[in-house]
Amino acid sequence: MYYYVIDSFTETRFGGNPAGVVIHKNLEQDFMQKFAAEVRFSETAFVKRLENDRFEVKFFTPNCQVDLCGHATVAAFKALLDSQLVEDNRAYVIETLAGALSIEVSQSFIVMEQAEPRLGKTFRDYAILSNLFQIDKSQIGDNQFRLLPKASSTGVWDLMLPIKTKDALYSLKPDFDGIAAFAEENHIAGIHAFTLDTTKGVAESRNFCPYYGINEEAATGTSTGALTYYLYKNNVLNDFDHNYVFIQGLSMDRPSTIVTKMVNHNQPKIKVAGKARILSKGELY
């Protein structure tokens, strides 16, 4: 069995979001969870080949199994390319707890189909949110589209939290225990804070998921897919078959570039794409 450490959503070592990847033939679930806890990446992907163009992928945080993980999927296919189990410029399918999803590999660019996009509850209690991040309530929202905090999912539920300015976004002081309790109470994975106050892409983001043992992540593909759908439903993004760029990880000194695309206007789907850099590779005994 091969084990990889891969930085996703970056082309630079020590940028992006690191993930573990294990390519295996028949590991037990208990081993996967213990191994993920041992290596302590935000997610570790365990990949099993089912057919030539079909793979089972399971995702584990140090604490639990999760339905889907974008950056670990990018890492998984970077590892599969390195192991010559997939080829460039081909399409594949992965079986996940979020369903069967298509993956395209194009010039080493990994393009992931997300699960059915959905919007959930709107959160209007700004007092709670301001206390969780020690931010003035007036900084929640945006200056043009009247965005409200709202749950969104393309495989994993997160609260989309609009912040008016970039300075406010990077001055957030998260109460991780409080965020974990808030997430459990509201049946979400975490909080995806973002601002449209940027010149680097559509938005700059920070993602907090202490409920799953991840205080902050440098790149979250599923959350960025959910953010894309949220922005589409709020008339911020309108173009289909267009690449949108999102920036994350600057607060952690791990800059990440995440690309999304909306397809199929009649029944919208979100695709999330990025590149990756292999940091290390070894055998697992």
C-alpha cells in the first residue's frame, strides 16, 4: 500500500491544504479511522479501485468519517496519477457517501463534480455569530447584494457567513468550542466565512470546522462549491460554463486557489477544480 502527503489547490510545496492519501485493496474501517487520527491531517482519503474507471473513496478526519472532501479528492487523484492507476485527459467515477461523482483529469488539473447543490436555513441571529467570532454585527453581510448567513451544501453542509471587508475577515477571533457546539446544534459541519472585498478572485474565504476536529482549513473544495451555489442563488454569480476563482488559506500562510464552474442551467451542478503538489510518498506496512 502506498501512502502520500499531498498539498491540494496549489502548485507550490507547503501551500494549499495538505491531505493524506492511502491507496489500498481491502482496509478495515477501524484501521482507516485510527490511521487518520495518527497522521492528523484535516482529512485522509482511502482509495480502492473497483473497476478501471471507478474508485471507492472514503474520507476521515482525525475524529470521524465525512461524506465528501474536496481537497482530499484532488490529492487522491494526484496520487492515482503518480501511481499510474489513472491517466491524464480521462474521466472517472468515485463512489462516496455523498453518492457517485464524476472526476475529470485534464493536464493534471483535477475537476470534481459535487453532490446536488442545496440551500438550507437562514441564520438571522447576528448576536450569536458576532460572539462566535468577536466581530461587530455591522460587519456581517456585504455592501451590494444584501447577503444573509445561510446554510449551503454540495455534499457537506456549511454556514455561508458573508463579511463586509477583508480587514474584518482576517481579524476574526473564532471561539472554536463555541463554533463546534453551534455546528452540532444546527446540523452543519462548520462555518465558511468569506468576503467579496477582494481583487484576487470572486471571494476570499476562511473555513472553520472544529466540530470535526479541524479548527481552520487552508482550502475546502466542498465549501467553495457550496459558496458558489449560494452566490448563484443570490445573483452574485450568473454565468454557466465559466471558471470562477476563489482564494483561501491566506490567514494560515498557505495560499490556495480553488476554481469552480456551474454547469447545466436547467438543473445546476457545481464543479470544483484544482491542482496539487506531492510532498512525500512511502509504503504503508
